[in-house]
Amino acid sequence: MAIEVQIPGPLRNYTGQQSKVQVEGGTVGEVLQNLKQAYPGIESQLYENDGSVRRFINLFVNGEDIRGQGGIDTSLKDGDKLGILPAMAGGSLGLSPEQVQRYHRHLIMPEVGSKGQRRLANATVLIVGAGGLGSPAAMYLAAAGVGKIGIADFDVVDVSNLQRQILHGVEDVGRPKTDSARDTLNRINPTVEVVAHNEPLTSANAREIISQYDVIVNGTDNFPTRYLVNDVSYWEGKPLVDGSIMRFDGQLTVYAPGFGCYRDLFPTPPPPGAVQSCAEAGVLGVLPGIIGSLQALETIKLILGVGEPMIGRMLIFDGLSFEFRELKLRKDPNCPVCGEHPTITEPVDYVEFCGLPQETALVG
């Protein structure tokens, strides 16, 4: 029977750089024997001199550690996947056995591996707004193993939030969103540190809070906070994963230091009342799940340094027609924040600037 053997990066020199090979065998032991016959150089990496599997080689069948099954005598069936997870040369993976098991699907990916998983564990991400966009973004980042996630929101959970803000449940109504978010994320992954910033982001504290994190995820639902987060992220040199939604439509882009900012598109906020909010126009509950998940994806790509992040590009999603379009963004040399001659160099009191009362300047 054919078994897919997943070859980790350090061993691919012995398989012609193949990440997956098909090997026959009815047990793990048989597959390994046939593997070493097909690729002779790999034997010294898998076996000790006495013929036993090296103690620093971990084996997984369909993502499950064989030590909890039958060891190398674990039976296999056609189509099963055998993952090989070696320790890194000169030391261990730096991951506990529980982490190896939890993140196995990451560890067998050449784009992630143990090095990438440690990058995730050492990364810090700020989610601005524990609402529709922030919910899926935070949940997937916690599940992925991001070491520290900050949640900036000073609102409380309302019944009307439950249609789309999946961080919160009925039992959380009336609680601070940061508390509810922390509980949910800790249930998903108790190893992640969740920091609650249960206060409004203002010109007085935004730089202090944003400067603590590697990547900023913008899930705000109002212009005062959106402009404030954009400006401060640029000044602090932080990549900003920006998403927005309304009704059936969504937008996604990444603003990276040196590659422009939100003000390249919209130099100043619209007049009060000129653009409807989600509270006024509505939003389909599943839409923030789509855009927020994509924000999590872009954040992980930035942390790992892989792929092509949406820098200089904007994704437009039309849920009614199910169409994705991509726009090329242009850096504006006259931008008041990131242009050649900036005129805005310090945080502005955006609540007054946008003509909104203080109580409407919420995030999430």
C-alpha cells in the first residue's frame, strides 16, 4: 500500500529536494525500511548504529504521534501520511512535545517548520478592535501560536455584536470585550499571552501601546481610530494589516513602513455623516470572518517572512457576486504623513477632527 512520507527540510538533500515521497509498507517500520532503500543516504539520519530509530526523530501518522499508538509497529493503510520530524542540528527544536503535537501541521510545512513556529511564538501582534474583524483574526493567530496578542478595545459586549463577533457569546453580554476575548483565546491556546488594553486609543497613549508590538491588525469600525492607528503605525515603523467591511463588501491591504499608508488613498477623513458605518448600513455576519481570516493570513506571512504580502495592493471582495479584485496602490509623494514633506508628525485629536462625540470613538 502507498504511504505518503513527508520529508522535512533538513532531510530533503537525500530525496532530491522532494518534500513528499510515496513509499510502500504496512507499518511505520516497514515504510522506514523501504524509505532507506529507496534513498540510501537517509539511513544515517534516521537510524542509530544498532538499527533503532534515532531518539531525536519524531514520527507522526496523520498528525498523531506514534508513541501514543504502536510505535514503529503502528499499522498503516493506503493513503496514510507519515511525517518525519527531526531535531535541529546542534540542539532541540525548542518546542515542547505538546507544542510539537499541536503545531505538527505547521512543522511539516517547509515554509514554516520549527524555525517558523518559533518565530510565531516570539512574535507580538496588536489587534485593534475585538469586533467582527478582530475576532477571527485573533482566534486564528492564537491557534497558530503567536506568542503575545494584545487586544485594544474599551467597549462591552452587546447582543447585537453576537451576529458576527465570534470572540463573544451570550454569556459575555455586558462584559468588557477585552475580558471576553482573553477567555476565548486562552481556551483556544492557553500558551498564548493575551494582553488587554481596555481603554480608548487616543493621541495620548497610541504610540506607547502600538510601539510594544511587531505587527498591528486594524479591525476598527470608525474613522478617528482608523486614522490614528495608521499614523502611529507608520511613525513607529510597524506593518499595518488593514481590513474594512460593509454590507457584502470587504477590503484588505498591508501598509508597510516605506511603502505608503492609508492617507495615500484618503488624506483626510470624510465629513461626519458622509459615509455610513456598519451600525448604520449593516454587515452580513459572515463577511468579517472572510476578511478577518485573510488579515490573520497576512499577519502570519509577515511574521514568517514568506510569500507576497498585500503591500502596495488592495484586495476588494464582493460577496454578492463572489468576485475578488486587486487594485495597485500608489504611494502619494504629497501624503501628509508618509510623503516627501509631511505636515502631520504627531498624533491628532481625531475625535474632534472628525467632528464625532467621544462616546462614538469606539474600536471593534
